[in-house]
Amino acid sequence: MRPEPRIIAARLAVLLVDDDEAYRFSLAVLLEDEIGVEVDVASTYDEATQKLEEAGNKYALVLLDQMLGSHPGQTLVPLVRERAPAARIMVVSGAEPSRAVEEAVDGVVLKTLAIPRLLEAISRQLEVRESATIALQNPTPGGPTR
Amino acid sequence: MSSGWRDPLAAVERAYLLDRSTSLLRHDVRNKLASIRNMAFYLSKRVGKSALASEDARIELFLRQIDTEVTAADDLFEHFSTFSRTLHVRIKEPVSTGAAIAVAVDSARASTVGVAIAIDAEEATIQIDASEYALAIRCVFENALEAVHLEGTVEIVGRVTPNGYRIEVHDSGQGIAQPDEAFREFFTTKAGHIGLGLNIARNIAKRYGGQLQIATRDEGALVVLQVSP
């Protein structure tokens, strides 16, 4: 049996960008209940831009829909990298993304995936983010200092 | 402009329309199916632990069945979209740019009455699917004809570029007010149109390593179709 997605200890924040209202709402509920993260949502490119510009640094993970109205979700990647440099970026897509999209982000997950596996993939991104933060806070003795 | 009974680009255009509409429908339906699965998962988690679930075993069974049925529906869509993508078999072959422009212009379905059409195309041979290339040119040409509203000029200029071939279509119409919106599928400002023409042209250009660019000039619009096959 597949392990349950791990509840992330600290209450990390996730920005979920998706133009489908029902999907956005239902996934946000699952992320909050099953992984224990705080979820902010954006339904358009402009709304996501505003949230990133206002408080990009708070997000540990940004989930992007691949088809966001007239903008492909990945067009937000440069802004996420600028405003939330420590955040992981994951595309949540209904179809296989192109190689260019895969290379531009940290992970891809298909909406067709069974829910436990989808939550597991998202948890993994948060764990990577947490490990990176811990490593930054506790640099290896003798390692480079700044 | 076409006076014959048969449209030489009808088959490839139909294949494109089916592929694009299936792809968009699949995206929207997939979102709906994924939402249903999310909600069924949530209910299963909540109800599964309640007294209600132990009283009636069918509740858990039905919740599980929702997930199974949704997965089956999604698979059906996937099979259909795979099928629609195979309707046009692409053949890359040497194609005369002059011949492709001629087919596109001759088979255009918008009226040319009152429109002065000028063609200045450098001859070249490029490796491309002939029907797809002519369809892309026709989409851009028809867009220009419709923009001039039976009065004005449409000029087609074709030039060899270091990595392919560029076709510029200038028209003397109102210009394109929202160039970004022009690429939004099923977005149109013209009555009786479905708003896929420039999108089809852009997809074909991208397939052959190129791009489609739109600019509004002092008078009218300029659409540039570049392929680098």
C-alpha cells in the first residue's frame, strides 16, 4: 500500500494558479487537509502576478496550470524565480507538457494521476524545499561562508 | 476566390479543426473529471470513517466507483484525441513557395471583390508538408481579405531568409487592435467566424521551426509567417 502523503510540519504556503474554479477549490481543500499547507489561489495570470508581487517570498511552492486562459502557465516562471527565488515550481497539467516546459520548472504532475500519487508528488516538492532551507540555515562545517 | 467545386485544403483544415477542438475539449473535460476525483477522494476520506459508511457498504463502493468511472471516461477521451491527431499524415517534401502561395490564394474563401491583390514572392523550394504550408498561408490571406471589407489592398511578399522562408501579408484594413487576443482559440471579432485561422497558421509555423507575428501599422495590419523547416 502506498504511504500517506506526509503532513509537512511547518505550515508552508503554496500558491495554486488554475483557471478552473472547481479544480482550484477541490485541490486547495485536499492540500490543506492532507498535506497541511496554507493555500493561496489565483485564477488568472494577472491575479497570480499580483500575489507574487505582493508576497512572493512567502511561498514554498507554486503550482501552475499549463493552460491559463490566453497565457500558458509557464509564462509566470520568470516572475516566480524573481519574486519567490526559494520556491519550487510545479506544473499541474491535463496533458503531457513539452520538454521546454519540463526543463523550465522543478516538477510536473498530471491531473489524471490518482489522488494519493498526486499529493505524494506535491509533498515531495515541499520536502525538497524544506531540505534546501534547512541546509541553508545549517551550512556544513568548513564549507564556504559568505 | 475559389471557383472550383473542390477545396484542395479542405481535408487538412478539417483535420486541424478536429485536432484543436478535441484538444481544447479534452483540457476542459479533464479539469472537470479531475475536480470530481478530488471531491470523491475527499468524501471517501470523510464518509469512510463515519457511522453512515458502516451502516451502508454501498456508500464506499459508490465513491470508489466514481473514481473508476472518471478514469475510464478520461481514457476514452485520450483514445479519441490520439485518433484525431492521426487524421492528417504529414509528408515533408520539396515544395515550391510560389506554388504554395498560388494554391492558398486560389482556394481562399473570402471575397476578393473590390480588393487589389499584389503578390511579390521570391521563388524557392523548401522541405515542408505542402498542404499544411498552403493552409497556413491561406489562413493569413483570408484574415487579410476579411480585414479590408471588400475595399482596399492586400499585398503578399515572400522572401528567402537565412534559415527558411518568410511571407509578409500586408492589408489596408483597420489593423488588429488586440494582437495577443488574435491567437486565442475561438476568439473572433468577426460574425460567422470561429476564430481559429491565425491560430492554425501559428501552430503550423511553430511545427516547422518558425513563428507567426502580428503588427499593426499606420495603415492596416502586417502578419508575418516564417518557417524554418
